[in-house]
Amino acid sequence: MASDKEYLDFILDELSLAEDITYRKMMGEYIIYCKGKVVGGIYDNRFLIKQTKTSKAMMPEAELETPYEGAKEMLLADDTENREFLRELLLKMADELPMPKRRSN
């Protein structure tokens, strides 16, 4: 099941306190970026967060869910209406994650 644009809009609104949030549609789902780094995505209308030291420390009770068959498990963000928490989480994750490697042609 693909994610709804309305759910994407809801999540983007909740992430509005964080700087430099972008997204890219991919196969009916949405990849979420913070400062150019993948921090999570919207899969089947679930906001899933990449597992990092920061995300595991800040969301110790979060359920692990698979975004799609064969993918690594991600943390389910169930407190999506706590804007300040989401801002802090994504900005700390972005600082922790390496810059993506550039593809060569």
C-alpha cells in the first residue's frame, strides 16, 4: 500500500520546526531528509526513523518495523505530534550521519 500525500503533508507540518527538511517520492513512499541526509521515511502511512545511536537513545521504547520486504528495520515514530522532540531528534541525527556519497556516472 502506498502512502497518502495527506499523511506526508501532516508529517512535514510536524517537522516544520526542524531546519532543511526535504523529501523525495520513491515507489509510492517518501524518503525524508534532514540537511541532505536520509533520516527516515514514510512507508504505508507510518513515519519510520533510521536506527542510529541518537534515535535509539531518544526513542528507547520505539517498535522496530520493516519499511518493505528485505529492508533493514527502522524505528516507528509514534509521537508524531511532538514537534520539538522531532526537531531535536532529526537535527541530532543529521549531525551524526555521514554525508551521502556522490554517485559517479
